[in-house]
Amino acid sequence: MRLAVIGSGYVGLVAGACFAETGNDVVCVDIDPDKVERLRRNDIPIHEPGLEPMVRRNQEAGRLRFTHRLEEAVDHARILFIAVGTPPLEDGSADLSHVLDVARDLARLVREPTVVVTKSTVPVGTAAKVAEVLSQHTDVAIEVCANPEFLKEGAAVEDFMRPDRVVVGTEHEPTRELMRELYAPFIRQGGERLIFMDPASAEVTKYAANAMLATRISFMNQIAGFCETVGADVHHVRQAIGADHRIGRAFLYPGPGYGGSCFPKDVKALLRSGAEHGASMELLAAVEAVNERQKRVLLDKVRRFAGPDLEGKVIAVWGLAFKAETDDVRESPALAVIQGLLDSGAAVRACDPHAMESARRVFGDSIFYATDPYDAAEGADALVVVTEWLVFRTPDFDRLGRAMRRRLIIDGRNLYDPDRLGPLGFEYHGIGRRQP
């Protein structure tokens, strides 16, 4: 099938590569000619496991092309995916200007009946707005379909190729059949995972899914704080409640708060959308408030256990990305921790397997970028673990202890066993963990 994906950012690039992997002829469009040239050289601007070899393989096979000319994509494609950014505005709502600009451009260029699919994360009613823009600028029959993505950063290729579900919002039967044909290779083991609904329901589903996951995170972080207050251990609590099949174990890990490009933005956007439609969302307001407080928890623990006066102290930070297996530092808890440390006069030595350059764009030369975890810990008065990278999970504690000036670990991901670290001479403080 001939496809075009408009927008070669995180969503568009993954979608284009994965569609090409299943034999489709795909053109990806980006307005930045320099980015297009980089992509043509297989120079992938994001870190996502499995993406670079897939892009390379499909370019070499001729199934995947990149261009900055929208007309080239329109002339090529049977289905046009809109996958441009919808960044948050100051009031928390999603900025739809890029989506609607693309719709206007498509109306000018489309010459025969086609399907336009909104793949961007958009608030309810966006498919209807796109359809209205198209109808205002062309007489060509264009069907608009909502097809939200549910990709986890760090596992996006795997999620796309083997999805839990594919949500398609359309009430037009020919479009349903076309989308069923397109997604058939991805759901061979279970056709029930392809879920059709109206466009508005599909748009709500995307926000509702992320809001639910964000709620679980904030809930467990509140339980972790309560455990610390009463002397309980959240590790045991999490194991027990997760064993209930009605609850399950996913997203029950306490930590330094959620970040990234999705959860913070989507919770805010759903709150704003609710306000616009007169639907109160007190629960989500609380979820957001809990998360903002949680981002200060690690910094508060450093001040509490390393001393309120951090002037001149050296703090090692393991992890800069908001989660493992990505170089994305957007809304990362590490940013709040590091900025607070710098404001307190501390020197920061940081390490991350893939997010160093992303963090450098934020902090410049105000922190030290270590070559490895032990280099980051050299002379440190405390170590703060922010991101759950595998390389941080089983360190050589003897080597770590020799590197540090003081053996103090603030573990924001509960990676380590407090009972083990005590005999090794470490002072250990996790999130909601009972002290031995």
C-alpha cells in the first residue's frame, strides 16, 4: 500500500519505518530539509532501540523515502497520516496549529478521493475540525480517520510491530476496510486487538490511557510517602496489591515522578479539554499536583541526608533521561533535581548512557558530564539515582564506595536492597522503603 506520513518526529518516524517494514511503500515528510538529509543518511535524531537498522533496511530496499516536499507525498499516497507535533500552550491545551496547517495544505494538493488519518495526539473533536478545514478548501472527497498511537519511548518499535491494541476512529465502512488491511500484518495473532469506534471516542481513548497510567504512578508515589511516614515498606505493599488480578503489577513502581513528552502534556490537555466542555476533572488535577510535588522528593532527600547546606558539595546523578532506553529529557525529574542542586551551590557530576547531549542543551557547562557511572561518583558526597538504566542496576559497590567521599545513596528508583547496602557501609534512602 502507498502511504505518506507527514511529520518525521518521534511518532511519524517510527510509524513510517514500521509500515515500510511490513512491505508498504512509504514517504515521510518533514519541513526541515536538513533533517530530511540526515534521515536519508540514516542519521536518526532520536535514540530508540531498533529504529536505526529498520530505517536503514527499508531505505536500502526502496520502501522508505524522506522528502520535504508535501506535494510529492500527496501524489504518492493512498493514505495520508498527519503526525506533526501538538505542543502544549500556556493554558495546558494542545496546539493544533500544525495539524490544521497540514490539513489546509492537503486540501490544496489532493486531487482524488483519499483518506487522511490523524496520528498526532489531539484533543477530542480534532478529526471533525480537520474534516471541516478540508471541506472548506476542496471539493474532493476526503475521509478523516483518528488513529492514535500508544507507543512507549524506549520500546516504540516493539509496541508498533506487536501492539496491545490498534484504535481506529471512523464510521465510514470503506475506510474501516482499508485500515483493517493496513494493520493486518501487525495483529495476526489476534484480530480482536483492532478496535473500531467513532473518531471522538478514539481521541478520548488516547488521553484516557495516559491519564490512567499517570494516575497509577501518582497513587503509588503517595502510598510510598505514607509508607515512609508510618515505617512501612512500599516494596512489600506493591508486591501484595499487584498480585490482585484486578489491579495488576504494571505502573505500580514509586519513583521521582512521571516525565517525558506524553504524560505531563496529555494530563494537562485532558484537564483543559474537560474545562472547555464543562466536565470537572478533580482527580486529574490531584494527579498532576502529586506529580509536581514528587519531582522535589529526591532534592528534599539530598538536603535532608547530605545536609541542608549543599554549598560546595559534590552530588553524583545517575540518569538524565525521563526513563530508560531513551535520550528524551523533556519533563525529566532529573532536570528538577539538578537545577535545585545547582541553585543550592552544589557541584553536579552526571552520567547517562544516551541523554548527555540532550541534557547539555539544557544545562550547558554548568554540570560535569562523566564518562561512566564511577567517574560521576568520584569525590561525591551523595549519589542520586534518577533513571532506571540497566547499567545502574548492579554496580560494583566496592568500587563505588572507594570513589565516593561519603557513601550516601538516594535511590529514586528503588533499584537496590537496603539490607545489602548497610553492611557495605552505605547509607541508603529509597522511595517509601523501610530502613533496616
